[in-house]
Amino acid sequence: AEKKNATEYAIETIEEIRQYSKRPIIVRFHRVISDTQEQDFKVLSKYIEDKQDITIQSKANNNYPDIIPVIKNAYAVCTWSSSSAAPAICEGKPLYIKSKNCFFYNMNSGDIKDIEDPKIKDNRQEWFLNYATTHHSLEDLSSGYYFDKVKNLI
């Protein structure tokens, strides 16, 4: 399995974005605060101290607005492998995904070097249909509905 420390990824991504764009950057931490995240928050805060137009959204600094308005106001979304990609797709935002293991990777808009010329996928309807079929209720499982859908794939 692929693993990537969130702050390490954020710093690498900030540096890569800055090669191609001067747009403001928001680094958004996961909503659950852990000991690791608190340490990562400190590392990232120190890293951006002298950098313009970079902010951190985290419960650690009490700056954690709802994700939907944040994405609506964003130019693009960059992620390693996060469910934050789903609202970006719903809002039609360019999406840059680094991990090929990310569920949303097929909606990737290209490389960060192309951030100012995104290749937004035009298959959102197909994506919505596929995404919807990944969610099943206990009733779907106990009735055999889910098994009927996947048995030919096993």
C-alpha cells in the first residue's frame, strides 16, 4: 500500500504548484485531529511562515470551514488520495491526484505542470453512476442485490 505523510505531500505540492502558478493556496487537513496531525500542523505552519498566499485550514488553528464553499471558491483541488476529490468533481473543479490508487484517479485533470491549462474530464455523468454503485445499504447486502451485481467480477 502507498503511504504519504500529509505534510510532506503538502510541501512537495506547494513547491510544485509554485513552479507553474502564483494562485493562493489552501492546505486543508483531515477533520480528525491526531497526534501526528498536530505535529504536522506545526511543521507546515513553520514552512509557510514567510510565504505569501498560503493558508492552513485545520481544527488545530480553529480555521476549518465547511468543505463545499471552500471548493466552490477554489480554482483547483490537489490531493494525494482523499475523498475531498468527490466534491471537487461535483463542483466541476480541476482535480490533480498524485496517487494512482486513489478511487477518483480516473478524473485526474493532468499534471500539476498543466495547472493553468487543466484537462477537466467530461465524463462526470459516467463517474456519478460508477460512484453511486459503490454505496450499498445493509439491505442490499442481506438481500443478495450486491452479490448479484459483483458475482461475475469475482
